[in-house]
Amino acid sequence: MITAENIKRYIQTALPCDLIQVEGEDGHHFQAIIVSPEFRGKRMIQQHQLVYQALGDKMKQEIHALSMKTFTPEEWNDKES
């Protein structure tokens, strides 16, 4: 069964992240907050596509649902201020 830590590692391997938090209890449904400089200049759908690309086939087979919030480092800093 896939874990939140597995998903975190998969994303970090393919996408530089300043912050990544992944939670999920049942092994199929997960929530993530991802902060990456790669998101700069991209619309939310493009940001999410980058994450889906990082997960590859796991998104089709092992992960039933991933709810995510994506931020650039600047957006995240503004949010935290």
C-alpha cells in the first residue's frame, strides 16, 4: 500500500520543492501542500499537471485521489505573513 511518505518522496524526486506536506490515512486518498519554484508563471492547472507528471502511473494505479494546494515560494511567503 502506498503511503503519504511515498508520495512525498516521488514528488520531491521529480520536482524541486521548498515545502511539501502530504497526509492520508487510508492508502488511497491523500491531501498535499506543495511549494515549488517550478510553479512560477504557471496557472494552477499547469502546476497540478507538473505534480501528476511527477507521480506518473502511480496516479492511475495506486493513488485513487490526491487533493492538492500548490504555491510558488512567493505565494507561500505571502500566505504565511
